[in-house]
Amino acid sequence: MPTFKNLILILIMLTSSNIFSFEEGVTSNNGIEIYYRDYGPIDGDPILLVQGLGGQLINWPPHLIDFLIENNFRPIVFDNRDTGLSSRINSDKFSKDKIDNTVIKNYIRYYLRLPIQSEYTIDDMAADAVSVLDELDIDEAHILGISMGGMIAQLIASNYPAKVKTFTLIASTASTPSPFNGPTRKVRKLLMNRTKNPNATLDERVARSRKIFKEIGYEGIDLDTDEFYENIKISVQRGGVDDTGFGRQITSILGSQNRLDKVKSIKAPTLIIHGLEDPLIKVKNAYKTHKLIEGSILKIIPDMRHLIEPPVFNQFKDDLLEHLNK
């Protein structure tokens, strides 16, 4: 976990043809340190990207970052609490030898409509995101969230409306996931398997990730590559050996209050993008959210599952640009 507060200027290559600079730093929300990356340029139109369950700031696809910068936007990304270089929430209930039983018990309590005591809520994570904007002295930004990040982004848009220029929701839901609107049985089992062995080796994590991505990613993309292995390796090394935060994030989703009334209050121009074949968050969630947010635009991508690989992104990037330029 970094202790420095000063920004570090770093040069990286995002694509084979473009080199972009970025700055990284740390902000704090009630003692929780949130690590962020600001791609700039400083005079670009700021857009805050909010990651999903277990995702790190380095996991945003380069083609999305590239596209935003080329169109005069200023992408800002960050590690949610319990991921990457941001703070881990210490909890005896979620220790490495207890995490699996804790998550399973919380799932059972959720399905029985019993109270769940999570270590934090989605509202807390929305406040983390806003602390990044405050740290960068940004009064207003576009907000884009994917999956769990979309749930967090909904609360940014509803709890901090003055901060939001536009709102983009990708592969997400306004309802708490359940057997009726959430993961297929196979995907749910794969996700739960991740909580069973937070001490997995690198090769075990790569194999586990391949199984998950095969189910939720674009059909036909080859995952048996050196590039995929290296990407998972970088994420594991950057995030550290403790993977218990994944379970705490799941519990934060299950334990947070229903967002439906808050989502209804969203007034920012809203674009909803969802895959027709999403096995993690069923497409019916997109139609429901579309009805809740007055004036929202809904785009269903026929061959999209849960991720935004290049073949998927190419099908909605023009819609996204038109939306952001409003």
C-alpha cells in the first residue's frame, strides 16, 4: 500500500501506436485511502470510470481509454476500496480461513430476506469515488460505471447530482442481484469458487480467471495466450496476495439498501448499455433501469455478454460519444 501523497508522473504505452502520460495519487475518505490515475489532459472534459467487482484501475480496456483521450476527454480511474492499491478493510469475519463460509451465509441470509451486516455499503464506495474528484478539484464530471461500478455510479448520480454532467451505465442493475435477475447458476458457482481459496497460486488464479472470462466475455476470444496470462499476473502482483476483498465487495452489494428510489431521482442525461446475452446481470435489468430513469437512452448489444471487448465497444462507441457530447 503506497504511503506517498505526491503525484507521480509516469509514461506508459496504452496501444502499439499511442503513448499517453498519466498521473497517479492517493486520496482519503474517512481514513480509507483510494488510489487513482488521471490520464489527462488537464484541459480535457473529465470522465470518472468506476470499476466492477474485484476490478482494478489497470483493468480498464486500453481501447476505451484511447478513445476517450482522442475525443478530448480526461479519463480518471481508481481502485475501489479492497482492490488494487487502495485500502483493505480488515475484518475477522473475512479472514482467509473464514471468507467462504461468511459469503455463503450472507447469500443465504439475503435470499431469506434477513439482515446482512456488511463491512461497508455501496454508498460508502460512491463517497470514495467522489473523494477522487474532490482531490483533483473537479466540480463536475461525466460518470461511467460498469457492473458493480454501475451500482456505485448510480449513487454518485443520485447522491451527488451537482457533480454529474452525464451518466453512462454499462452491464449493471438498479436492483440487488437475485436468482431471478442475477448470475446464471454456472457463473454464480465460478464467482463463489473465487472466495474458497483466497491464497490461490498465480497459475490457479489464471485458470480460474479463464473459466470466468470464458463465460462472461465475448464468445470466441482466445484466452489461452501469453498476453492473458501476463495481464492476470500483473493484476495479482499489483493487488497483493490477499484476495479477501472480493468477498467483502460481494457482501457490500448484498447488504446495501435497495437503490430503486434513488435511481428514480437521477436527472443527469443517462445512457444505458447492456448485452443481450449477459450471463452475470440479466438484460431485463437494463429495461427496468431504463423505465426508472426518465429520459434515459437504452442500447442493447446483441452479441455482448458482460465485458466491453473491441468487437462490443465498436458497436456503441458512436452512441457513447454522442451522449458525452450532449
